[in-house]
Amino acid sequence: MSKYFLLLCFGFLSAGSFAQTQTSNRIIVENADDFDINQTEIPDAALLTGNVRVNHDGAILTCNKAYLFQKENYIKAFGNVQIVQGDTLFLNSTNGEYNGNIKQAFASGNVVLRSPDMTLTTDSLYFDRVSQQAYYNTNGTIVNKENTLRSKSGRYFANEKKFRFTTAVTLTNPEYVLKSNHLDYYNNSGHSYLFGPSTITSKKNYIYTEKGFYDSKRNVGHFLRKSYIRYNDRLIEGDSLYYDRTREFASATNNVKITDSINRGIVKGHYGEVYRDRDSMFVTKRAVAVNFVENDSVYIHGKRLLITGKPENRIIRAFNNARFYKTDLSGKCDSIHSSQTSGLTKLIGRPILWNFENQMTGDVMHLIANTKTEKIDSLKVLNNAFIVSRDTLGTGFNQVKGQNLYGRFEENELREVDIIRNTEVIYYVRNDEQELVGIDMGASSNINMTMEKNQIDTITLIGMPDSKIYPEKDLPENARKLRGFIWRGDERIMSPEDIFPPEENVGHEQIERQAKAELAKENTPMEIRRETLEYDQIDPSKK
């Protein structure tokens, strides 16, 4: 006697009911070795055992044993349960349930969900065939070619090949470990969308973000909101960070801050690039490099900053309208070249330097620092050297000029100056009561000056000097300035903010407003770089 004849005899499948099955989408029994009905123990249910196979709307369920509740269009399955949907989704478990009316399945015990490119294992799983979503609230592990993901709960969107995790999830890749409390992961593309506090840890760096994107196939990422990348000796921060793991390249946009822990320095700007393997960084848009020296800081600005070399051999280049500031020293020029190894800082192109009230100019200017103490030792001004300072009480100017100037610093204060060849001087001489004695005008081959409390203390003319002190009334105003004299006191950089040209301050204010507005958008989707836009919506066959 066949199994189909038994089913007909017990009223579970008649000719009429079979026709009805096609229209009402009933669960169809395609095979069972044994069939039994016990209305006392299990009312309205048929017991199917041995090679059980049922079909519902294209999905095939197989198991060792099952209870079929025909009225409810519901089946409970036991032993080697498998639900197959087409050739793309396979759900295996020890036990299972399936409701044909709402097309929902529940699997428990050694659950394995497989598709051609991933495998999910967990203790229990719900699968909704209408929405094509599977979800679990027990610990689960997802494995694909590149990654292993573990989480306490998760949801799988079969049509999009996407996982969503809203509790602790860990993605393990051979090169890094990603952790988050909210992660959307696209299995085909390997794209991860991170929301809330998230980290990516590797041997080379550590990434933190509260809103980000990462492509595990191309190893590139884009991070927003409180994001940073930390290397052993550098910390990179910015409103928007882009990272390429293959090239070890990072770029940052708006409110960029790069901290150098070895050289005790910070570089800021609104756009920056860092090549880790090349030991180089490039910063622009209100760029400034800040170096901490004892209880003081040195600020270097240029339209562009380029910093290269390993920590012990670092070189800072600032170019286009370069400026620098220190509490006792400031200056400006076309470009700055500063070497960590030699302690030499070159001010190139129309340099001007202020040391307290002393203004110095020349064609070429070098500052030499002690490489151990990092304090400035000496100064060289080559060709057309000119030093000017205001008379302490009057309206005139003390002036010394010559071909070259060599200065010596002590505790960052200019203490002694030698001016070499073709020197000239104008100096306002005062007595101990600070009364004006007269105006000294002189010329010689060399001049030596000593400084006290940042003011000229003595002037000594060397080598056949020609000098005369004139009473103030005997020396007209137009004779009180040496050829080439220009007082540029209104350009003096008096604070760290002064190193920025006005046009860069305007742009900075606009960026600050944009940053505050962006932070206010707590739940808006992030804008990914153009090369990744809509990648997850592309037909997989066309990727």
C-alpha cells in the first residue's frame, strides 16, 4: 500500500483537497516512509517519519520526523532538518518549525544557514520568507571568504545579502579586527557601515569612529564623527577621514589634527594627507605645525606644510606666505625649511624676523638651534642685513646695517650681534637718567653690539670707524634713516592667531559652522566617497 493511498484514506490529501492545495498554498507532503494519526495524543496532526520531504511555495523541507497540522498549515520537524529555498539558501538544524500561512520558519539546535558565499551558525534562527529576512538572538558566527563575524544577535536580509547587527559584533579579518555595537555588513561587497562607537584594530594602527564605512575587499574606509587613526607615534583626527590600508595612506578633511608623540608636535589644518610607510604628511588650508619646546611652543604656518622623514630626521617645509611665532621670536618669509637633524631653520625669500622689539631683515636668514636642548643658539643674516628697533622713549629708530649679520642667543634671547662689512649705524644715545644725549651716526668695516633685556646695550665700531654724535636739533628728520630703512612693526606677529592671513580665518569660520551643523544630524546616513556610492545596489552579476 503506497504512502499516498494512506494519506487519502485518513483524509489528509484527497482529490478535492489536492486541487484546493494548489490555490490556497497549502504545505504539500511529497514523501514520508511512514504515516500515523493519533487524535488522542496529538489531535489534528499527522506523524510523518523516515525521509520526510514537504514542499511549500518552492521551498523544500526535509527531516527524519515531522508533525503536520493540516488545518493550521503548520509543520514541526525533528532530526536533520533542512529547508532549501531555490539554489541560494540552505537552512539546517536539529529541530524546526514552519508556518505556511505566514511563511515563517524557526530553526533550533546547531543551526546553519548557508548561501553560496557565506555560512551562519547559531543556536536558534527565525526566517521570514515574505520579507526574506533571517534573525537570531543567540550568539551567531558568520564566515565568508574574507571575514568571520561574531555577534550576540543579528538580522540577515537575503535579497540584499546584508547583515545588520545591533549588539556587540566582532568582524575578524586576517589583517584587522573590527568591533561595533551597530554594524550593517553587505556580504557580497564586503562593505561595512558602522554606527555608534566602533573600532578597527590591526598591528599597524587603531581606528575609532562613531559613524563610518569600511570596504574589506579593497581595504579602504571613510569615517565621520569623533573619528581618529592612531599609529605608534601619530594620531590623526578630523571631521572626515579616508583610509587606504594597502597604501597605508590616510587623508583628513576639516578640523584636521595630527599629533606626533615622539617629537612632541601637533600639525593642524583643514585638509591633510599622511603616508605612514613614507614617513610623510602634507597639510593645507589654515595649516600650522606646533612644536613644544620646554615651556614654550613654536608655531609654523604656510599655505602648505610638508613634513617628511623619520622622527629623528624630520624636516618641516612651509611654503607660500610662511610665518612662524614663538613668545620671544617671530617672522615671515616666502618659505621655511627646518631640519630636526641639523637644527637649522632657513627663512627663504624676503625674510623678516622679530626678536622682542628688534626687527631684522636680509636676503637669506638662518636660525640654528641646539639639537639636544632645541633652544636657538645663533642667527645668520646674509646679504643686506638690517636690524632696527625703536628708541625706548622717543619716536626715532636705532638702526644697524651691513652685508652680513651673526647673532648669538642665550636662553632664547639675542645677546650679541656682529655685523660684517660696509656697516652703518644710527643710534639714539641716552644717559643714566634716560635723557637724550644725541644721535650717533657712524660707519666702519664691522660692528659689535651687545643686548641687555632685549634692548641695545653697547655698540662698538671696529676697523677705522667714522662716528659722530649729533644733537637732535642738528640732525634733520630725513637724515635719521639709513638707506633701505623700512619699519614693518604693523606686520609683527604678536600671537599664534596672527600667523594666519585674513582670508584663511574667513574659511576657518565657515568650516566651524559646517562642523557644528553636521554634528547636529545624529541619525542621517553618511555620505560615502563617490567610488563607493551605490555599490551595494549594483546587480551582483555586473560587479
